Amino acid sequence: MLHGKKIVLGVCGSIAAYKSALLVRLLIKSGAEVKVIMTDSALDFITPLTLSTLSKNPVLSKFSSFDTGEWNNHVDLGLWADLMIIAPASANTIAKMANGYCDNLLLATYLSAKCPVFLAPAMDLDMFKHKSTQNNLDQIRSFGNTVLTPDSGELASGLVGEGRMQEPEEILSVIEDHFNKGRLVGKTVMVTAGPTYEAIDPVRFIGNHSSGKMGYAIAEQAANEGAQVFLVSGPTNQEVKHSAIKVIPVTSAEEMYKACTQLYKDINISVLSAAVADYKPKKVSSQKIKKHGEEMAVELVKTYDIAAELGKLKSSKQINVGFALETENENSNAHKKLKSKSFDLIVLNSLNDKGAGFGHDTNKITIIDKDNNSKSFELKSKSEVAKDIINEIINAAQA
């Protein structure tokens, strides 16, 4: 996908510099030509020999070679590149980029670059959250550069939180998406995600364990393909990273139904990945229900069937994609749902598959089309699964 693309990789002083080796390898494997520039502090974390061997190009860190007197022309480097990615980008380098400092070859190349510039910050939690760092990142974004949101997890200090450099596979995906012309440009996509909460009283509700991770990943991938995305989201802790995604927050199945039906006439593709409650309490108490006796009965009634209703409204030019999370008779149930809801595709996953279902960062799916053709995929990260789903949707739209 990156055949012939010229990429300058900047490496700063960070424990995450070890990930740069894998990033170089992935870029080369994808067909890119890579030149690496290291700051002086980066040399303490990873050797130039490693990166030069992997990139098949000399690694640069100085303006000139003391052995030969040869000048490393930062202007030529900036003009040569189709894309510049700084990964890891330290707090120090970020501060200098935000304020126009130019005291090393990497910064001089950045200031000379005519290509898009991406940053993958890597630092400790408190450093990343500090207002000065956030102001610097905002300033860098205002220049038209792209800042990749750090991952959360255990950091070198022992703290747990944001600050981990995105994994090389994630960064490669971002770079590939940048060079992808966008197969969904001009399309509107609606994605539903997360659970719905059906109130019993002001305190209690009926819900489920959906985290929304899958739906948010699908929304992100659709936006990466150039679509304008409307993400109708139940209660979740997930965050949106792409500016082309508009979030419509809802709580109950009724609220999700109203949002979806209002949007639907202007939507080209609908991906209904939310875990919508099938039933809700017939009556909702206005006050917290107090304990009385050993048992309590709650009468339930069906909620709105969003998928079925959209199936009735669907035109021949619209594509509807459903999800089937099953625990038994998986294929049979998925095929029935595919037909009854007028889906063009249905994504089946089973709670019997390890690493699939609610809460996981991975998923294992089978995609079935309306002609009953099925394609099964291996266990993958949900971001990779989202790519597979969007690819199949695009294929279906072109069929």
C-alpha cells in the first residue's frame, strides 16, 4: 500500500524508541522508503545501527559528518519526504516544535518539511496531562500537523494512564489511511455503538456489558475512508479521535430509535453495532424503589426494534449492516436475523470464542451477506476487525 512513498521518521529520546525499530520494519515491508533522523538523546535508547539496518539507509543525527565533512541537508530531507512521522515524540521536542526552536537536525527538517507531519507523543502521564504540554500540542495542531492520541496503559514510571506511544501497527494504519484516497468520500455513515440503559427508577436500570469499543472502531475506520460519520452512542467511556465523526449521545433504546430514524433518510450506510436492550420496564418509578420482602417483580415490555424499522425504511441505494452476538446456534440465528431485518450484511461473533464479545480489545467475526455467502476472520484487534468490516461493506456497495 505504501509502495514508493518516502517517509522521514524522527526518533526522540524516550523509552518508547525501541518501538521505532518495528515501525521502520513495517514501513519497509509495506513498500515505503524510510530515512531516520535521531535526536542526541534518542541515541541513549536505541542504536543507529539497528535503524540503519532495518531502513537500508544511513541514520542521521547531526548536521554534518565529522569524518567526511559531508553536510546533511535538512532542506533536501524536508522536500524529499511524502510524509514525516515523529515517533516517539518527546515532551521536549514537542515544546520546541510548538515554538519554532531549531537546535538539531530533526527540528530543522521539520521546519523545512513541505509534507504532512504526524506526531506520536510518548511520555509519562503527568507530563502528557500538564497544561503546557497540552497547549503545545494544540499549537502544533493549529499548524496543520496531526497528533496521534497516546494509548493508555502502564508507563515506565509505574503510573497507569495516557502517555504510551501508539503501537507501531496502529501508526502504520494511520499512515496507510493518510495515503488512501478514501473509498467512502462523499458518503454518510451512521454507526450505533455501546449499550442502552432502560430505567427502573431514578437509580437502577437494565443494561448490558457492551463497552462500545467495536462501534467506535468502525466509526473511526469509516471516517478514515473519507465518510462523514454520525455515531449514535449509548453510555460508554470511549472517546472519538476523528474530526469527521459527530457523536449523538443517547441513553435508552427509545432515544437511540428516535436519533436513528431522524438521521436515516440522509444516510448511505448504517452499521448497527449497538447492544440495544430488547426489553424495558413497563412502568418506571419516579422514586427509588425501597426493599420490601424477599422478591420484586418488574414487568417488561419490548423496546423499539431499530434494525427492523430501518429495514422497512431502507431504499435500494442504502446499505444496512447488523450484528449478531450469539451464545448458541450461532450461524442459524445470524441467518434468521439477516433476513428478518433486511440486512445486506451481518457480522456474527460468539461469546464462546475466547477474546470475542463485550469488553475485549479483540474480536473474532464471520461476515455473512444477503446471498448467504460467509467469510470468517481470525481473532484480531477491534481496530483491525473494523477495517475488515468496512472493506466488506465497500465491496458490497460496489457489487
